[in-house]
Amino acid sequence: MAAESAGEWQTRAEATNYRRTSRYDEDIAYARRLAAASPLVQLQLLGKSPEGRAIPVLVVSKDKAFTPEAAQATGKAIVLVNAAIHPGEIPGKDAGLAFVRDLVITGKHATLLDGAILIFIPVFGVDGHERFGPYTRINQNGPEESGWRTTAQNLNLNRDFLKADTPEMRVWLDVFGRYLPDLIVDTHDTDGADYQYNLTYGLENGASLDPALVAWQKAAFEGEIFPAVAARGHVVSPYIILRDSKDISKGISQDPSEPRFSTGYGALQNRPTLLVETHMLKDYKSRVTATYDLLVEIFAYLNRHPGKLRTLVARVDEQTIARGRRYDPNYRYPLTFKLTERSRPFQFQGFESTLELSAISGSTWVRYDPTKPKTFTIPLFDEAAVEKAVAPPLAYAVPVSLTEVIDRIKAHGLRYRTLDAALTLAVETYEFSSPAWESAPFEGRIRLKDFKATPIQRQITYPAGSLVVPLDQRAANVAIHLLEPEGPDSLLQWGFLDAIFEQKEYAEDYVMEKMAREMLARDPKLKAEFERKVSQEPAFAASPEARLEFFYRRTPYWDDRYNIYPIGRVSALENLPR
């Protein structure tokens, strides 16, 4: 980003010595100029945001392989780079536009297209980008003005990868599903503590990502790419999340990402995903150039190791498909994780600080001294144990009535069969009890925070139009996380199926009193069970409603769909429609 960037091809950031970043219309104009000036660039303007803006996607290929089919046919690694998913955190946009320019206009990095194809989204959160001003990021050191964190609907795109509520995310999922990139890079600025690093990163290293891809990440990023970025003058570290913001000695945590996040979702899709977090307190030039240099070194690595990542990704995809062809009740696919208390020493490059009592807040506050760099040896907690797991079925059966669920299945590009006639299937499903919801909305939804799920066997008739989603497909892990209730971002937990917890028919007391007496008179076992509950369960004995419901549940009038998960797990080949 030196002399070659001078003149008409300077970005707004470069032209203002990194004081300012460009507006959406300027970004579109710059992207159009790139596409017009180089046959190696295609600009796609996709979808519409809630405020009517298209999302720009630049496809950069030495082979002019702009369609998904052509890109895949090259055999080169396909790299998808997101910028401005949080538009106040904007270094990725200015770095990426400069990087594309230096790939195809100045020729500074032209050879980096020998081994890879770039798909670059310079502005993902297009509406938030145009909520533009000087007061959008209180914790950040420049640029002078930038966009807002969320969409026009006040939703956070980096919490939306699995539930896919936003039109912006639908565009991203479409791009991903068509091009099937081999590597995802998601660019941000941090919040949090002060320290020496100007570039921090996150990678999935747990059981949610195949071990072969974890090994590739370690060799590629930790072995070559990050050392090369450091050699360019940057200070690089894993993403810093302090266990106690006021006591550095308690260490940092590296939790596995849930699939609402880019890194968690990429892992479900068998794709290494790099979270880039430049440090918000460093000057804007430092943050942009760190991101730019990182992109250079990623593409340089892919050039040095042609075909390796593509081969690994294809192999893991095939293994996922093969796993779905046979039901194994003993196999456990991990859904949730929990960090253990095991740690390893970490050399943290921070600053000296003092902890002072504040007359303002009445609490203590940390005062960092950036003039006094200091290296601390602190514990790093990054060992994750599987907390909840499930044996995946061969397929899921989804009733046609669950329109929002079916919409998400389609949005993620999952393969499915639509039933052309009603079909009765023997399935495993779940009966729920003790459901409890959060007291406030999160990302526009009231989440189900707790429940008990008991597996049950059922014969369920699925009407014509219902879906059967097989798991012998590349994106099977996405289907599992969408449809298994205990997945941390399952559609059940996001509130897509709340109606199943609502009782819609009731028995009048005077009817149930008479019927209960008749039931007791003809069924001695029922009488004994009722009397035992009355004598042994004080809460039951004290509740007239519970006592009458005891009998109502045992009549044929009871709603057999109440608290029953309507999505079935099909685990026998003979039960699958042909």
C-alpha cells in the first residue's frame, strides 16, 4: 500500500491519511471502476436490504472464472472475505478494496491470483454502514466517521448466520451456497482491554471442525501466515477475552463459537473460518494495514500450497456425506461445549495498569498506561469438552405447516424431498416439559432458555408438502443444528416453534369431575396411581387444577401434540420414502 496506490486509485482512507472511510455510494463507484478497468473483476450487486440497498460482491479471478461452476472448475482455493458485517468496524473494507486494486490494477500482487480466487464483500451491513457519523463507536480510535453496528432492523448480522432472519444474511447464504468457498475470512475491530497487539484472531479448534481442517489451520495460520504478518511489523495474538476485565492474572478464554457466529457457522459447513479482530484503540492506519497484510499473506500461503486446502475440504465434505448414509446409535455428534479448567501459560503483551476506586461509578476501574508495555504470563483457557451431543438420524421429517422452519431449510441450501402425498412415518421425537423463556428479547426474538426433552417414539402422519431432509449431504451439520432442539442455536430455541407449548383446549371442571369418578371406578390401577400422587406429592395434592389435569391427560380428548416436537428423526432406511 505504498507508491503504487498513489493517484486516481487511492481509496478514501489512503487519500485522507486514514482519517476517513468512504460512504456506500463511493464504495459502489470504486467497485464499478475496478470491474470496468480489469477483466479479472466482476461486480455483482445482490439482493435488497430493508432500506433498499444492494449488497456488493466482487469476484476476482485470474481465469475470469466468475460463475460458481467456472470457479470450482479451476481447482483453485476460493476465499470469501466479509467486511463491514459490523459497519462501525470498517478496516476490512478499506484493506480489501486496496487489496483488489493491487491484485488487478497496480499489479503489485498480481501473482497472488495464481492459486486462489477472491470473493470480496466490501460492505455486508449496508444499511448500518449508512447510519454514518462520528459517534458510532465510543471505544474506537478512528476513522473520524463510520457506520453503526447493526442493520436497519437493529439486528446483528454476526448473530444471524443460522437463524437467517435478515435479508442481508439470505444474500450471504446464497453466495456461500453457490460458490462453496474453501476459506472464510470475517473482518472486525475488537472491544475489550488495552494491549500491544494491533491484530488479533479467532479460529475454531474444537470438535465442531474436522481434525484435518484444524491441523490445516494450525500449519497455515500459526505456522506461516501469522509469523509472516508479524514480520511486516504487526503484533499478532489470539483474540483476547479476559476472564475478569479488572484482573488480568485470571487469564483469557477461547470459547468455541456457536453457529450464530461466522466462525461457528463456517465450522458446520466444514470450512475453516478466520475471525479478524484489529484492536480498536490502535490508529486506523495500523488496523487497515494489518488487515491488508494479512490478506496478502493468506493468498501467498495458498500460492505456496496449491490445491491442498481444496483437497482437504472436499475430503471432509465426502466424510460428512458418508456419515449420513448409516445410522449409528453410538456415534455422538457434538452440539454444545464447555471450557474445562485446564489452562496453559500464555505470554500476554499488555501494558502496566492500576486499579482505582471510582467516585463516578462507585466501583473500581482500570487505568492502562500505554507508555509502559509489559509482558505478563497468564493462563489461557482453550480446552473445550463436549457438553451435549446427539446421534444424528438418517433424515428429519418436517411437517408442511412449519413454514418458517422450511424457509430456513431452503435458505441454507439444504437438500430435501417434498412429499407429494401424506406419509405416516415411525420416528423418534421429543416430549418437552418445564419450558422457560428469557425475560427480554435477544436479536428480535424471545429465546427459549430452558426445557427438558425426553425422547419418545411416535407414528406421525406428515401431510403432502412436508419435507424429508436427508443427512447424507455435505451440509448435514447445518441441518442437525437447525433441527435438534438442544443445538445452541436451534430453531426451537430461537422461538420458531413456540406454539407447540400452548394448550388450546381445556376441560371444564364440572365435566372433568364427573369423568374422573367414572375413570376411577373402572380402573383400579389408575385409582392407586392417583392416590399415590396425592399422598406423596404435596404440590400436586394442593392443586385442584393439577389433580383434574391428571385425569384429563388420560382421556382420548387430551391434545396429543401439546409439548410434542413435530419434527421427526428417521433412523431406519425402511422408513425413508423412496
